[in-house]
Amino acid sequence: MERLSGLIFWIPVALFLIISAFFIKWNRHKVILATLLITLLFFFRQVLNHRHFESPTLLVIRIGCLFVSFLALILYLLYDHKNR
């Protein structure tokens, strides 16, 4: 039942993202921003899905990667704001 509800949610979301990607006029700024956001969301999901039986070292590495990706996003936004 949980998988079915997940599919009911993720199929329309994926279709919306694919369709909207065709209508966005992609430039260098949007590609970099999308890449940084995807890495941030990936590591955020990795931290949230960490299980108690997994290594604590792995959690520390994932939190570190989350911090680095968040810092990279902030630094890029500051850099972009200065140059515009």
C-alpha cells in the first residue's frame, strides 16, 4: 500500500518535471542552479533515510556532504547576485 501511494504521488510529479523542463529556456545560470539544488536534495534525502543499523561514520560523511552542497549553493547565489 505504501508503494502504491508513493507511485500515485511520484508519477504526476515526474511527469510535471519532465514537461516543465521542455518549457524552461535553459541557460548557464539555470543549469548550475538546478545541479546544485539536485545535489542538495540528494544529500538531504540520504541524511533523512539513514537507518540506525548503518555506520555512524556514514552519517557524518552524508551530513558533511550536505553541508558542502548547501555552502556551494549559497556561495553561487552570492556570486551570481554580485555579477548581475
